[in-house]
Amino acid sequence: MRLKEFLKVGHLPTLLSSFFYFDVSFMIWVILGATGTFIVEDLGLTPAQKGMMVGIPVLGGAILRIPMGLLADRFGGKRIGIIGMLLTMVPLLWGWLLADSLPQIYALGLLLGVAGASFAVALPLASRWYPKEHQGLAMGIAGAGNSGTVLAMLFGPRIAEAYGWNSVFGLALIPLLVALIVFILFAKDCPTAVKPTKVSEYARVIKMKETWLFSFFYSLSFGGFVGMTSYLTLFFFDQYGVSKVTAGDFVTLVVFAGSFVRPIGGYLADKYGGMNLLVWLFIGATITLTIVGFLPPVYVALSLLFVTLIFFGTANGALFQVIPNVFPKEVGLLTGFVGAAGGLGGFFLPNILGTFKQWTNSYSYGFWWVAATMLVAVLFMNYLRKKVNELH
């Protein structure tokens, strides 16, 4: 019944084209993670350099999400989305035709952040068409575009093995052009969207401690998702000695579930309360990551990481059910601000894993560090859960 009601409200063409835009953009955003094992072999990188290489696009997305969210609020999500896709073509052309050194990889990786910043455009564009009771599902469907990771990890290593890693960047231009055409034809700005918020009101929201708590939570759930996505091919290849393509297949399997459960997270949050759900998801992720830190046999590690990314993906959907309810007028800014924090988390996670690997010659301490941070987040969630429940 609830799903039938959902289909009667909102604007389905905008929701689906926003999903497609975000899906292709996310695929491009993690392209260095998909081709990382080939680039590492070509350029002879250290563990720390590997973490930095796959983390820089995530940092670029984090930096650009706030301005992209602001611009979408001011000038409309459709216009900014089109500009974002056009700009994303630049690093793809660079990677295809010119890139052959680590400084160039770092530079084009930063520019790939434009693709990651699509999050701050696609989600508010879709969300504003839907009433409060359907926010979780709408945001979950649009946000399920992080499934683009599956495409990157499934096809990227195979294309790189057959034609070289530079060709992966060139071929990625094809789905981007398709997404651009679909977005131009079907996406539409909501005519009843709230007017842009004044800068003084943005400052007020940023001063609120809830903003920073949501950002902290998302830096772990989304940061964990995208950071693991970017780094796990290197982890499986280094730790367990599997082939480059097999490492990519493992990551495809792991992120597949984490990508598509996001709408379920939004739906469950609508039904049971986002904060209540988040507490249990973070506790689950703390447990699984702690066990992964003991570096069990490859298929045990694969299974645990599969479950971990289900927790992360569900938590991403739940978090963006809570935000529009707490900040209905500032959803564009908060999406960008909290999304930026998620990007920062995704930047730090591969660097934490790579740095601890270089310092200790083991991945254990990196996984345990992340698990301990998740546990700290649970303590803060209990505080915020009481406050959010009081409001509703």
C-alpha cells in the first residue's frame, strides 16, 4: 500500500534520471580504485601511495560537494547536474589520452571529485518532489546510484587487462554521454522547491552540533562504503594474492549488496525510525570489522566485508531519511555538508589502511582503528536518538 502511494506522488522521471546520473558519476568517481592494481604495477607504488591514489578522488568529491549543493540550491539541480557531467569529461579525457605518471594520476583524481559531488545535486533534486512520509524511499532510490561502483569493479579490471588501464577512462565517456542525454530530457526541478536559504541561515545550521554529529556518522557509513570500495581490490590482491580481475570480482560482490540496500535503509527508517536503525547498524559494523582485523581466510574475510557493506549501505539510506526531517528547509546545504564529510571519511579510510600497512606490515590495525571509531559513533548516536525521537 505504501509503495502504491509512493508511485502516485512525486515525479518518477526525475527520480530515475537522478539515480542514473548519480550511478554513472559514482562509477567514474571510483575508477581509480577499479584500475588501481594495474596502475600500481605500472608505476611501482608504496602502500601509502596506493592509499593516497584511491583516496584523492574521494577528497575531491568532499571538497566540491558543499559548493555543488549551494549552486544547486541557487540555480537548480538540473542546470548544475548538466554542468557537472560536462566537467567530468575533462579528467576522463586526461586519463585516456595523457596520464602516465603519479603526479598526473593525483591531479586527474582530484578532478574526478566533480563526479563524486553529484551526490549533492542528484539527491535534493529527487527529494524535493516527495512529501515527508516518502523521503526515506525517495532518497534511498536516488542514493542507490552508488551501485555505479559495481559497474566500475566488474568491468574496469577486465578492460584494463585487455586494453590497458588508460582505455578504461576513455570508454567511461560513453555511459556518461548517455546519462547526460537522459538527464537533459527527463529531469525537472520541483516548482514548489523552497527558495535558496540566506548565507546567514547556512551559518546558523553549521553552528548546530547535530550537523556535525550527522557529518561524523556519515563520514563512517558512506566514507566506509566508498573507502572500502576504492581500497579493497588492493587489499585482496596484497593480502591474499588473488589475481587483479579476481580482486575486482570480490569487490563487485562486496559492494553489490551495499549499493542496493540503500533504498531498503530509507524504507526501514521511514517505518522504524532512522536513529533507532542506525545504532544497530553501526554496532553490527563494529563487530564485523573487528573480526576482519584478525585477517581470517579469504572467503571468511569476503563474507564479513559483504555483511559490513550491507550495514554501511543501509545506514546511508537511514541517515538521509533523518536529515530532511530535521532540516527540511536546508536539505540542499545539509546534503552537501554531510556528503562532504562522507567524502572525507572515504579519503581517510584507504589512507589509514595503507599507512598502517606500511608502518606495521599488517592491515589489522587499520581495520581495528575503523571499528573503534564506529563504536565511538554509537555512543553519540544514543544521545542524538533521544533528541530526534522527542521531535517526532
